[in-house]
Amino acid sequence: MKRMLTLLLLLLPVLRLAAQTDRATLTGAITDASGARIAGAKIVLTSANTETRRETVTNKAGVYTVTSLSTGTYTVEVEAGGFAKYQVDDLTLDVGQTRTLDMKLAVAGESTQIEVSPDSGLSKSSAEIGGVVHGKQATDVPLNGRNYIGLVSLAPGVIDGGTGTQQDMRFAGLSDEDNTWHLDGVDNSGINHQYQKVDLHLQVSTEAIAEFRANGVVYSADQGGTAGGQVEVVSKTGGDKFHGALWEYLRNDVFDAAPWGANGVLPPLRLNNFGANLGGPILRKKLFFFANYDALRQVIDQTLTGTVPSRSYRSQVATQQPGLAALINAFPLGQKSISAVSDTWFGSGRQVTHEDAGILRLDYHVNERMNAFVRVNTDHYTQSAPNGLAPSTGFNNLNTPNATIGLQNTFTPRFYNDFRYGFNRAEFLQGQTTPFPFALSISTFTSIGNPAGSIRNDNSFTALDDATFLYGRHTLKAGITVRRVQENKASPNSPDETIAYVDYTTFLQNKIDSDTYNGQVPVTGQRMTSYFGYVMDQFKLSPTINLNLGLRYEYFGVNHEVLGRGQLVDPLHCAAVICPAGTAWYDPNLANFSPRVSGTWSPAALRGKFVVRAGFGIYYGFGQFGGLSAPISNLATKYTLNQKQVPGLSYPIPPGLGVATGSASPSASSIKRRDTAVNEWTLSIQQEIAKQTIFQVAYFGTSAAHTFSDTTLNGINPATGTRPYANFSTIDYRATDAHASTNALQTSLQRNITHGLLVSANYQYSHQIDNGGIGGGESDAPQNVACRVCERASGDQDLRHYFAASAVWQLPFGRGRAYLNSVSRLGDYFIGGWQMSGIASARSGQPLNITVSRSATALPDQLNKGQRPNRVPGVSMYASPRTPALWLNPNAFSMPANGTWGNLGRNAARGPSHWQIDPALRKRFPISERVGLDFKAEAFNIFNVAQYGKPATTWSQPTGSGTSTPTNFGVITSSYNSNPTGRGTPRELQFSLKMEF
């Protein structure tokens, strides 16, 4: 391995090859009127923002390439001996884009030929499914919470499986742990998870984003590090003129509708989002700065619901089991009866959120061949909130400092280099206060949590170098990346224990089904170093055919503890259950070679306004970094007790019983784990249907092997009544033996902000299938660990239909507009400057996995996870009609006989679908030629569509012949989103004022 890395480092300066995915590339061929290539033509690009210039010349093949370009608008000028000057104005280059611009020169003596926005930017360099969201969309469209993540799903191929946070974004049916989040080309992830642990609104502030790209399928070899989506955010830069803004966004409950399921209660809300930014030159055309500060203050009495014991049941417990009275009375009193046993509880709890974010960026144009920048930013987040049932409360504190430096060099017109070094940190503290030092789970009722939390101080250091070399019709690119990850954590930082009862009957008998205990883990330090390298050729095979050929190599390293701590457990691959001290946590994966190939064809007869694209690639990922740490969790005492090991197990549990009974329940992981490997393929067409407007139809498919799986070993052997591994209880086992696949039809319509109208619309019809593991760190526990194929079904995030669209329309009225352009200045003050915008989304319901609460002793192996009931033939799974009061039909299921598993398939039902429309209206009041005041009113879910959450899916045997049941199975008791921001809220209004100059 060391020899291979050394070879890559030695080859890099020799190859002189690159691509930086947060920047843009312009390439093309210069020809005369007959189509003959022109060598030595001079091309000059001038940035509209900074007025800086980049120059190059065409090679002997008449081809030019300019890479490492900042995103934005440019003027392109072409000059060649014997030919008239050619100029292109308002050429837009997007993040990660390789734009092909072929130009045909007229003979000398003719006037300068000037084109404005010559084409719509069809993707002629690769076949990836993805797209760009511009800064104007981020600031102009209504965004509940002003978190840019809510706009990621506006890119083709992306699905938001939740309320718009990082952990809700899915690409090509893969896990949220399979996504890469970059800011200015370097790591901006949550480190322990790829997503941030909490819903950060201001990392990065929408006011500080120039634009971002989200690619999901068949992207080229210069992108990777994970198997899923690649999200590249570019921060704003200062320009050659001073620009700035001051703003305040206001939310208040008096403008909002009551959440569905809140029993008519409108929770009090105060939300203020305010800030300022300033950018401009320090040295004209040389040194520029941009600074941004954004803050959020939010206080809400959050609506809460749950299923709690009824008064009659509490009295029954107090009479028959007085020792359990303290447990049952910790539940709040309900207000609405479900049965003689349970009530629905409605309540509220104060959620307080403070967030402060800032960014500072400096860009230095050293000369026409060299540019440098440095950017630092941070986000400080604190929140206290109710944690399930009152009086439990929890808190989350998170700081996310991030910094990077970059240096771009144009050594010759044929050789470019781009170097970055970045630092990313996540300082996280989590905990909660609860009635007991353990969690209480009685499946009939909503669970009461425990006080266990975690402490993390995680770092990543990223160094990367990319280069580009132009040779004939080949644009050769290569690069290398080194990423060092440090995770310093204690998780849990206090004992994590769950006492579980099968149902209200066994609780009344004080018959504990299981007691699971995870002791406190000391602060430990995990370390892992990854190395990536790639070589790629963008080959202009002919004037109409382009090929993108690449090979990427990824070595993710082996996770380990810095002081050698950790106890590896792998009963399947070690001679003993516990592996010898010093054993590597898993074998290194050394063969992650990723070939990627794509081609595009743009027929000359269609004047470059139509392109066919196809591609294939292999993509690797190591999944969730925190999921590699099973040996660390074994540093603490862990056990699981049940009725088989301790007949008559009841509360209170005698101290030391878990250790005394030899019920150790360690966390195991496979030494033979493999990195997730995903094959991806796509075929698409793009057509320019109007000026700056592109329509796309695409098919893509993926097949993911070695996805994450989480099962349980050491179940009871029914033949002997004993466990295979003596002196151990159940053993949680993490491996990579699951599989997932996705097939999708995707369509999109994209229109840049031309003639005052921007449109982005995407529809996807897809089917995601897996056998329990999606990828990354997501997996469903199988009900029968010996039958993985029995789990094959639609995946947890299988959203069959998904639609998302946004639009910005600058109304064409007033001075300088198409209509009423001769109005007086006073009249224009009221008539001009209006803008409408909006977001619309719709999606089908998510899968529902119907489970049943059973005693472990009723199962053949006594591994009581993910158990499902039997399906009653001929009876619909859904109530008729389907309503929140009863979505699922309890009579469609039956209890499996003891010693058997249920025959109902995983994810057999579907929850409610969702749709909403969020419009906004803005008016700009001019104060002077450069200064204006913007007023904006936004409405989220303007039609106040009831956004239902998922119904309860834990089934129990109905009583009598009707549908009455002592649980709330099939009942929807809460709204889809209990937070005041994100998707799926009731109707909410937001108002803002912004002064810009």
C-alpha cells in the first residue's frame, strides 16, 4: 500500500494533470467558417464580478481549456490572425461544470461578432444526474428555516425523505451516510455521521452561498470519497465594487395555523433571523473580501402527543403492583380515551434555539497566472427541547468551525494546478433529564427515555491537489486527496439502560421481557486516514462526440484507537468470541479501483441544442465513520437479561445481576467487512426547448453490494435450548452483507434567470429494493437472522413518486421592464420592483413496517427484534376509508403461533402522501441608484394541507369481533413535522426586510 501511494505522489508532478469540483471549466474548439481548427487563437476570460482576467491559447488541435474558474458570469474574447474578433457576453459558469463552448470565427475585415448567452449550457462533458442551485434561488425562494439543505432536493435525482435536513437527503436510493458535503472543495460533513447531528439552519448561511451543485449518479472520477451524493457548496466572494446587506426575518404564532393533531392548540412561537454581510475590494482587481454574520433566535412551546396509561389502569397497577406505581405514574395524564387501558396525551414543552454563524473569505488575484484564497467560518448552535413525554427534556450543543486555503496556478496555457488544505471540526454535547436513570418501554405506551448522552470533539484534515494538462483533443486530469479523521468521544457518557415489557399485561405482572444495559464509555480517540487518487481523460473524439474516461482509486484506511484501546469481538472469524488483543478492527480494503466512463453525442444537424448522454461507473464508500467503532463500546459493561436467563426477572433489578448471570452482550463487528460497492448506469437526453431552458429525460439504475447490516447473534438453538457461545447473551453484529438496488425514471426542466424568469422542476418515478440494508449506517434488524432473503422488500426510503419545483418571476412592470416602462419615478416606486417566487413539492407515502410485540420466549431463537405478525388472507391492510383515526386495519393481521415467525413481509404498507405549496411575494423599494429596501412575505403550506405523520405500526391482538384494540395501532396521533421549520408544517407566514446596496 505504501509503495502504491508513493508511486501516485511521484507521478503527480510528472503527469501534470486536474479538476476541482467546486470550480468550473470552460473548454471547446475554435474553427473557421469551413470547420477547420485554428491553432494559436488567443482566448481571454474576464470576470464580471472582479474584472480579473484569465488567458489561454488553442493548441495544435485548435482546442482550448481553462479550468479552476470561479463560478459566475464572464465575457469571452477570441482573437486569431486573419480572423475577425469574436466575443461572448454573459456566459455563466456553474459550480463543478465543464462547459463546452465551440466558436466559429469569420475572416478578417468583418465586424466583431458578439453573442449573448450563446446556449443553455447543455451537459456535453459527462453523463451525471445532478444539478445546480444558484444563490438567487437560495435567497429568493421561500425557505422555511432558511436552511440551504431544503433546496438540495431541487437538483435532479435527489429525494427528500423527511423534513429537509441533511439526514433526509437521498441520492439514487442510498443511505444518508453515503453523501459527501463539501464547502469550497473541502470536507464540511458531521464526521461521526456524514450529516450533522442536529438541524443547523446557518451552516452555511444562504446569504453566504454563491451556488451549490448536487450530483447523485454516474459522476466522473474527480468526485468520490462516498458512494452517494456529492454536494459542493461555493461561498460568495467579494467583487470589484462594494456590496452589502442587512436583514431581519420574523416569525410569530399569530400568523400561523394550529398544527394538525395539536387538539386545537396553537403553540406560542417567536423566531427572529437577522444578520448582515459586506463584500468588496481591498485592492482593486487584486484583493477582495466577503464577510457574513447570520443569527437565529427561536422559542416555541412545542406540541407533543403520546399514548399513556389510563386512570383506571393506573389504579389497577397501584392495587396489584404497588412497587410499580412510581413507574406508571411517571407518565403524564392523558386527555382523550383510546381504551380502558390507554389514553392519548396532548402537551407542550418549550424549545429554545440559539444559533450564530459567521464567514470571512479573502481572494487574492496575484497575477493572471495565480490566484489564492482563504475562508474561515463557524456555526454555534444550542438547543433545549422536550424529549418525548413530559417532564423529560434534552439539550444539544454543536459548534462547527471550518477553514480552507487554496492556491490555483496556470503554469502554461496547457497546464493548470489547484491545491487545497482544509480543516473541519464538530464539537457536540448531548444529554437529557428524565424521571429514571433508565428508559422504560411498555409497547402499549409511548416510551420514556433515559439520561444517557454523548460527548464528541471530532476533526478532519483534508489536503488535495488537482492538475489539468491539455494535449491535442485530450484534457487530461488527475489528482490526489489525503483525509485524516480524528474522533474523540465518550458515547454513552452515562449508563444507557432500557427496561422493556412486552405489553400492559406483562407490566401488570411485573414480568420484564428484557433489560439491556450499556455502561459509560471513557473518552477515546479514533483515527483513520484515507487516500484517494484519480486519472481522467475528457476526450473530444469529434466535433459532436465527447468521452469522459476515468479511473479512481480509494483506500479508506483502517479505523483504530490512538492508544490501542478497544476490544474486538467477532465470533464468526476469531477462534474465540473475543479476538486476541492487538487484532486490527477489520482487514484493509485494498482493491477499490473505480472505472468510470461516459459519452455524449450532440448531433450537428440539431445545432448543439440536443445531446444524448450515457455512462457507467463503480463507486465505493466506507459508510458511517461512527459505525466502525464497535470495539470502543466494549470498553464498558454490557449485558442483556431476559426471562430465559433469569426466570421471573422483575423490577427492581438487583444490582450486579447482569454480571453475575454471565449475560455479557458485547458489540461485535466483522473483521471481513467490505466497503460498499455500487454499480451505476444511466441513459439520458437533454434538449434546449427555449432560450436558456433545458428539458431532460433520464433513466438510471444502481446496484449496491456490501451495504451495512446489523443483526443479532447467539440466539437460542431450538434443538438444544442453549446458546452457541456460552457465558454470553445476545451479540449485536455489524457486517456488510446486505444488498440494495434502485431503478428510476427522472425528468427535469431547468431555466436560468433569463428575462426575469427562473424555473426548476423535477419528477422522479423510482423503486428502491433491499434486504434490510440501504447502505452507509442504515439497516433494519431481520426478524429471522437465518433468513436474510426473507427481508427483501421495498426499502425504508422508497418514495415511488417524487416531485419538487421552484420558480422566481420578476414581474415585467415598471421602468426598464416590458410593460409600463414609461411610468414616472413616483409611479415606479409602487408599480415596479415586484417579484413572485415559490416552491412546490409532492411525494407518495413512505413504507410502513408493521411489527408485533412478542415475548422473546415465544420465538425459536429468542432474538426479539423486528418481529412481524401474520397476514390474514383476503382482508385489506388498510381501514376503509383510510383516515387519521384509523389508517391500518387491525383485523388484517394475526398473532404467529409460538415457535414460528410472522409471514407478513417487511414494509408491506404505505403511510400518507404529502404535498404543499410555498409562495412568496417581494417588493423592492429603491432608495438610490445602488441602495434598495426589500420587503418579502412568505407562506409555507399556504393551503394548510394537513400533514399527517406515520400511523402507529406496532400491532396487538384486537379484542372481540370489532376493531377495538388496547393500543393505538393504525392511528395517526401526530403531525408530520413537530418543529416550526422545515417541510410538513401547518400554514406559517414569515415576513422580512432587507436593505441591499
